[in-house]
Amino acid sequence: MAGDGHMTPKAIANRIKAKGLLKLRFYCQICEKACRDENGFKCHCASEAHQRQMLLVAENPDKYVTSYTREFQQEFVKLLSRRHGTKRVLANQVYQEYVADRNHLHMNATRWNTLTDFIKYLGKEGQVHVEETEKGWFITWIDNSPKALARQAAIQKKDRQEVDDEERTQRLLKEQIDKAQQDADRQPKEDEQIKELVRDNEQQPIKLNMFAKSSFASTAASNNTSASNGTTKTKMTMMGGLKKGGGLAALAKKSSSNKPADGKDKPTSTAAPEKRKLTAMEEIIAAEQEQKRRKEMKSNGVHGDTGHDRHHQVEVGITNSLLTMSAHITEKLGLLVGGAALGAVSFATYQKMQAKPAVVTPAVISAPVPRPPVTGSAVPNSSLDRLENAKRIMPFGSPGPVNDLVYRNAYVTSYNRRDRNPNWVAEHMTAESLSRGKGVDRSNSTFKEDDTIPTQFRARLNDYFKSGFDRGHMVAAADVKNSQISMDETFYLTNIAPQVGEGFNRDYWAHLENFCRTLTKSFQDVYVYTGPLYLPHKEADGKFYVKYQVIGNPPNVAVPTHFFKVILTHRNGNYSAAAFVLPNARIPDSTPLEAFRVPIDAVERGAGLTFFNGMGEGKNGLRDLCKDTQCKIVLSKYHEAQKKALPAP
């Protein structure tokens, strides 16, 4: 009857299954079959179908666990992104929503034993932000999709466009004014003084020499009458004159007080004093002096100023018209002597000033002033001269390359800005440094970017996301178990390089790191240098090429072809050393360690480094480490068990 069929055990089991009330321990993930109770689960395990499935799983168990792990992670993150987006939500709430689906994949079939381990793994992978509170673990999904990144870029571009053009103009204008003011303050200032010509004998006739040396000083003054005028003008001052009350000094003074033809006074500016213009006579003398100086330099074989101070002086150019006028007046003055000559010159100068005042073209000073090339015997010999010569060649500084040295508690690293990988990482291990400190746990550490590196050269967590490579430690976290702070510092990306995961980072490379730690049992000090290499390989055409992959979006981080470890040990005053170079690829555990042993100078040539130069001649007398101890890796069963139980780094 219908009522009896509704109450049959099978019908009841189907209703319970539909409500999701079955216990996880009575569910077979391999067969995807739920059992009502323990007896039903035993019967299922003894069935022929289950036995066939288990035989298939036994052939490659890692394949099934990895598949279930990947599927569980993808479905969980998909549910989080669709239902909650980028909102902060309790991790257990998301998990309860996930298991509400009767066809969900159970966590006990994955490599994670608890939800906490799974949430920490998502945080290390950069897929979610993880926050631990009193109420539990809260997570926030990180949207790294191309659409989201494009949307963020569009928002930033819009914000930049919304900046008012007038504000930008005012800001740039203010910067130019400040720069011009600073340039003016750096220029030397000299007091202008007009000295009188004192005659000891009033009866002695006046002799006029057009080629007499005169002293001129050029000073730079900043014109502050306009906010947009940041140039520096050059003013010539004649340090000499005639007797007070007559001659050129009186004419110049009279000329400066003349009014224009319309009879109106010239407007005066209180912001800046009026510049004194050169008289025609001063221009003539300056032109003759300049012409004479150039002839002397040409006769001596000098083609330019060689003095250091001349590089920073501003020369006032004299136009061709003034030079022509100078020659004409000089010819006329050659026929005159005494007072007649002085009167003629004064009258001609006065007429010239009234007709067309001379205009001095202002010179614009830019910093730094280019220096003339070094020629002949001026080639620098000393280190100081070479430094000055380098400043002339590169007035705005050297472009690099810059290798950032980062100092941590347990290691020192040199960071390569181009490859986004360390050049080398150095550490010092002893038996005491390997002792575990209280509360130190690797699970408390997370990978993080190093903010000591400029943003544009920094390796990022997203560069490793779905790259297919592990974030391989140069200094292992297990080497600094004495301090949680020191262990956390090993997770900076300046101590990380891309490494092949299965068969290398999680296997042979880990065995080599363990070998270095075991050396502290036989030696007092163990010094280890670790770093990446980019070595050439021979291809089918018989030529050698250096090729390596670059990961990231955009591609930033170079994937090394090899890695090196240079080891130096100390015991009772004796030092031993050995170097190993391993390919960044799968390496069978059965491969002997000495198969990767190379001379230290081979690593130096390949990496462009030098090791142990501070030892002096003692470097040549280093003992062979592999003769003082057995260079052999030890396979750990515990390591194999951990590799299957813990998530990939």
C-alpha cells in the first residue's frame, strides 16, 4: 500500500538524505554514496563496486586527493564571491552555506583537516583577507579578476581627470617661483660701488688708453615683479670712473636722471630697484677687453675657459654693432690728446646715450651649468679629479643599477630590482640558533611583500598566484626557529624566488636545507650563501642560450634556471667549504648530493659574485667540506608524511 511504502526504511533514508542529516563518517566520497548508519557503511565498503574504486585510487592516491582539494577550493571561493562579494563575512557561515548543498564535496577528502587550516591557506594564497577575532575567523574575498582591475584603473583615471586645471597651473607656477627664488639666493651678491679717479697731480695731462684693463663684476638678481618671471638677469657694473664732478661719471649720472621727451616722470616700482644701464663708453671698453682676451686665448692654444669658476660665470655678449662703433670711435680718438680728447669722447658718449641707449641682453641661468669637455693635459688623474669629471658627464646622477641590501635579524639579502629576486642571501647557523623558541610556529607566518623596496621594483604576492611555481625560501623558516619575529622575516618576498614545487622545493631542496642544518652538530659555525642563477644551455643548433620564464601580471619576476648554495664551516680554527648548484627542476631523491658539487669559483663566475675575500690568503687554504664530513642528504619519512598532510607552500 501507499502508506506502507512511505514508511519503508528506504523511503525514510531518502527523506533523511534529502534533508542533509546524514553524518559525514557514513559518506563515501570515492563512490559518492551516503549510508544511513554504521552497518550500512560497512556493507558498502565490502561491496564489489567499492573495492574496484579503491583499487583505482591505490594506483595514484595523490591524484585523487589533489583533484578533490582543487575542486573544494574552487567551489568554496566561487560561493564566497557570488553570495558575499567583497564583504567581510564569518568563515563558518560560508562553510555552512557550502555544505547545505547535498552534492557538496566533503572536506575530509581534501588535504585540509580543519576549516581553520583551509582559511589560513586561502590567506597565504592571496585569495582572501583573513582576520581572527573573538567571534571566529572572518574572511573577505579579494577580487583579482581582469574586469575588476580594469574597473579600478578606470576609477583612478577618472579621479585624476577631475583635478581642476587651474589648481594644477597654480601649483606648477608656485613651484617655478620657488625654484627661481632658490636659484637667486644661491648666486653671490656684491655691493655695487663707483670709485672715483683721484689725481695726484692736477697739472699732469690726461692720457686716455682704450686698451687699459677694467674690472667688471657680473651679478645675478631675481626679478620678483612678475609671478611667472623666474629668470635671472645679469647686470654689469663698472668698477672705475673719472674724477668727481666731471667726465663720464657725471654724464652717466646726468643721463640716469633725464626725463623722457613728453616731460612726464617715469613710473617707479617699489618691488625691484631700477637696473643701471651701461653707457656707450663702458660698452666700448668691454668689447675691446673681450676681443683682446679672445686673441690671447687663441694665441695660447686655449679654446675655452678651463678654470672651474669660469663655468659658473655669466658672460654678457656684445653685439656686432657695438664692436663696429668701438672701432670707429677708437680711430677718431687716436688723433686727439689731452682735454680735447676727453671732451670729444664725453660729447660723443652723451649724444650716443640720447640717441639710442644700449640694451644689455639678460642671460638665463639654468642649473646645473654644462661644463666644457676635458682636453689635452686636463685629463683627470687623481680619484678626486675623476669624481669631478664624472659629475660633469652625469650632472643629474647615475642611473644605477641599484642592488638593495636588506638587513634582517637572521639573514642579510641583496635584492635585484630587475629580476625581482635576491642576488644572494647570507645566514649564520649554530646549534643554539636552531633551538626552538617558546611559541614559535610556522603556521603563524604569512608571505608578505617587502615595503623597504620601491613599489615599482617590488615583487608582489599576485605575481605568484596561479603561476605554477612555489614561493621558495632562500633562508628556510626552519633555520630560525628560535624567534617568531625572525621566522616571520623569512616570509618577505626579498627572501623568496620561484621554484618548481613537486620534486624540488618540497623535496630535494628541502633535503639540502636539512643537510645544512645537520652540519651544526659537527661544526661550531655554519655560514651559508644561497641565491638564484641564470645559466646558458645548449640547444639543437649547437649554440648556447640563456632562457628563463617570467611570471606575474604584468610579467615581473624571473624564474631562475638554477640555484646555488655556498657553505663555509668552522671548527677549532679550521675552515671548510663546498658549493652546490642545483637545476630548478624535479630531482629524484635517489640522486647523490655530490652530483651537484662544483668549485666555488664556478659559482662566482656564474653569479658575478666573490665569496670569502675577507679571509685574504686563507681563502686558498680552505679545506674540502666533503672530506671533513659526508655530503649526503637524508630522506625523512616525517617529511614525506608532512608533504601529504600539509598544503603546498
